[in-house]
Amino acid sequence: MFTGISKEICAQAWDILLPAIEKAAALEVTDGLRGTILVIDPASPTHEVLFTGHVGEPEDQFLENATGKAKVTLRVGMDSSRVRQDFPHLYVRGDIKYPGAILRDGLVVAFSGVQSEFDEMISEWMVSAIRAICRDAMLRPGGAAEQPGPYLGT
């Protein structure tokens, strides 16, 4: 039963996105078929990573970069591209300067592996897929909103 975002929902969203990411690489829109995505658990007070996914073989550098992007976004409360473009005075020593993390509707998602503009696009796609899957699970006939009682999962 649906009780909010989960690792399984993130994995399903990621599986939906992979063909589009592969197509972008095949059309040479992106500069390769590689990268790592991470989703921060919105319920975690310590900003634990809820989900990590990879395009191609996992590479430590992509995970490190995605984590760094997410840290900037979490600290300043805005997309890493906005920090770089409009608010570079908010950077601190040790921050990654590359964009690719977003904050949308309570979700922080970061991708690293291709050009920053497309890292951000892939992050946007992930948030959109997660939100759609969660909405469907909540609102479809027989979904969580129609279950007895006022609380999820009880």
C-alpha cells in the first residue's frame, strides 16, 4: 500500500527515464551514456539518500559530484544552477561548482554525468516521474485516498 515516496517508487521512475536518457545519448544531445542520480529522502532530518541509480557502469566520481550538487541545493534551498548563475556569493569553500541538482515540491534530486544543463533536465524528469507515480497511487480508484481511516498504512 502507498505510504509516500519509497525506494521502489524511485526505482520505477528511474526505469521509466532510462530509455529517454539512452535516446538523448544516441542522438548526441548529451555527451555520453553515463551518470548517477540520487534522490534525497524528504522525510529524513539528516538528508539521507533514498535512491541511487546509474546510467552505464557506476563511477565513484559521478556519485561524488551528484552528492556535492545535492549538498549545495540542500544548504541554500534552491537549484544548483540558480546558485551558479545568480547567487554565486552563497558558495562556500569545498562546494561543487557544477549545476545538476534541483529542489522541486519538497524533493531534492541530483544527477551527474553529462553536461550540466542535461544533468538538471534528467533531475527534473525524475521528480516529475516520482510525483506522477505517487499521485496515481494516492488518487487512482482503490488507491490510498480511498482506503479506510484517515492515516496512510494503518
